[in-house]
Amino acid sequence: MKKIALLIVVVACIIIGIFPVNVKAQDSTAYTIQKIPSGNEIVETSSFFDLLLEANQKKTIQVLVRNTSSREITVKNQIFTAFTNENGEIDYTRNPPEFDRSLKTKMSDIAQVKASDILAVIPVGQERVVSADIQVPADVSSGVILGSWHFQEEKPAEEEESASQGVRVNSHYAYSLAIKITIDKEASKPTLNLLGITTGMVNYRKAFLAQLQNETPALLTRVKIEGRVTKKGEFDTLYEHTFERADFAPNSNFNFPVFLGEDQIKAGEYTYRIRAVTQDIKEGFTGQSWEWNQDFTVLPQEAAQVNSSSINDGMPPTPSLMDYLKQYWWIAGIAVSMLIFFFILLFKRRKKDEEDENEKIRKEAIKLFNEMAELERK
């Protein structure tokens, strides 16, 4: 039984070793950040930078970074330009893959972290002030420029080593502190445009995509969007989708999706019907609405390409044996261990049966020999 137990442990270890183990650290936050009031702020007590600046103005802003961990840390910080992501949310955590064509002044261009502060090393229990310089262009237009000051803890060397060995430790922390710069004044009225219709995927789900653009240098929030797709010249709804709330960064766009579920995209002519209304609380914004009915054509090669790339086309690819092993590795481990245990028991049972049979033959032979000996004596 000891040998059987050892074999089970060995097999289980081999199976587990095939697949990486994801470990999530449960440590407390390694550091905190705090805005240092800098003046020129519309609301001085706000948690983010809400600056009112003029063309050609220079401004330095600062943040206090405090190490609350039990080790020395390095915090990388940089400036990003805010944009509207595919979920209809304002994203402050990175620069967009592509800037909207209406965006003339980017936060990441006019605000720069001081070179000596980009990688801020902070000893245990200490704090450090980091700075960023803003240079407003002379030809800047009125309105809002939106971005963020992003802080990301650099991985310690031991975590990098762990990751290289297949163990991923997620113990670094990130913060995004919004920076809003208003030049002169905010826009008095929003402008929302429909730039075009395409087909594509959102999180590997097939969709008809309407590219909606906030052309205004202002935040446009609390926008309810309703979209439906019909055959061209018809009014029966084929597919529909509603966003209860979308928030647009200034001068940004995103693709509003109408999903097809498990249906495949078919080549043909369609009409995309969209209605959007905002309850943004800014004066001149509340109740503004837009409607579009735009015809578009899906070509056969376009439909085929999207259908072949999606995971919800009604004909998912047949999972391979390795796919099942990756998902149910623990079941496979138990099954292999049980098979080994079963074969060991079977082997021992057969060996015992053979020993019993040999013993039976031996006893019968001895009995026969004794009977013959007894006859000879008589």
C-alpha cells in the first residue's frame, strides 16, 4: 500500500507540473498616493486635478507617494490621455490604441513626468513627492483636455523569477489619478456623430458595430444608446442591443455593438437604427438626443472572416484532448491514479490466484504421493 500511495503522489505531481499555477498575493496595498493642491484648480478639494488654465501657460503638479509595505518599492509613473474604451467607459489606465481624428491636443503630449521621478524608489515607511510639468500650447482651443497620472508598482526581482518559472504572482498595484484641464471654459453643447458601420468582434462575440464619436472637447456622460439592425428597406428587428449608460471622454469614439448571439453574419444589405440621449448634468447637455438610420452592406468575404474568428457562431470548434486536459487536469489526475491503483490491485490479485493455484496443485501432488506410498506399503 505504501508503494501504491507513492505512485499516486508521483503521478499527481507530474500532471500538475504540466500546467502553470496562478498565485494571487493577498498582501495589503504596497503604497498610497495623494494629490498635493497646486492652485489654478476649479475645485481645490477634489481628489483629482481639476485645473483651469490658459493658452501658453506652464504649470507644475505634484503627488505624494507613501510606501506602506515592509519592503523598498519602485513606482513607475507616467501621463496618459483618457479615451472611451469598447465598454463605453472612460479609460484612464493607458493610452488608446488609436486617437480620434478630432483630438488636437493630447494630455500625454503636454504633460510630462520629471525624468528623475519616472521610476520613484521609496524606502520602507517613507514617502516621496513626484512632479509633472504641463505646457499648454499657444494655439490650443477652448474646452477640456482629459487624462491621468498613472502609477504602477514595478515587480520585485523575486517575482520576475517566479513568473519565469511558471508561477505568476500578482502583487503589484496601480492607481490612475485623473487630470482634467479646462482651457478658458467648457463647451456649451455636445456633438455626437455616427462615423460609420462595420462588422467585427467584441470579446470574440460577433457584432454589427456603429462607431460613435464625441467630437466635443468635453466629457459627455450618462448617454443611453439603443441600437437595432434590420434588413434594408424593412422594419422588422433582426438584432438589438441597449447601453443604459455610456461615458465619452473628450474627442474620442467607440464602437457600439449589436450582437448576433449564435447566429452567423450573412452577406447582404442592412440598416442600422440608433438613438442616443444624454442625462449629463452639465448645463446645455441634459436631454440632448441624436438619431441615425444608416444603410450598410456586408460583403461575403467580410462575413466569412468574422464568422471564422468568433466563438459564438453556433458551430464552435471541437475541443481537442489537450483542451480537455487543461480544463479538467485534476479529473485526469484522479483517473490516472485510479487506473494505476486498479492495475496494481489486478496484478496482485492475479499473482495471489497463481500462488493459490500452485499451492493447490502442490497439495494435491503431495496427497497423491502419500496415497501411492500407502498403496505400496500395503
